[in-house]
Amino acid sequence: MSVENISTIFSPTLFCTGVVPSLPQQQHMLLHFMIRTPRIVPYV
């Protein structure tokens, strides 16, 4: 799965609906990764 696919799948879940994933550690790592990779999150 590419970085773009991950962003497309998870960013609406994390930033738009506010739904908390069932794996908080995975969410934390994903947020950390997305924050460090702003090119895949153009609206941040």
C-alpha cells in the first residue's frame, strides 16, 4: 500500500469524522508519520 493510499484512507477518519481507530498506537504512529510528511496532507 502506497503512502498516498494510506493518506486517502486514514486522513478522513482522523481529521474529518473524528472517529478513533481501535488501535491507539497505530493512530499515534500514523499521525506522527503524516505530520512529518506534510506533502501527503495538503490541507494541514
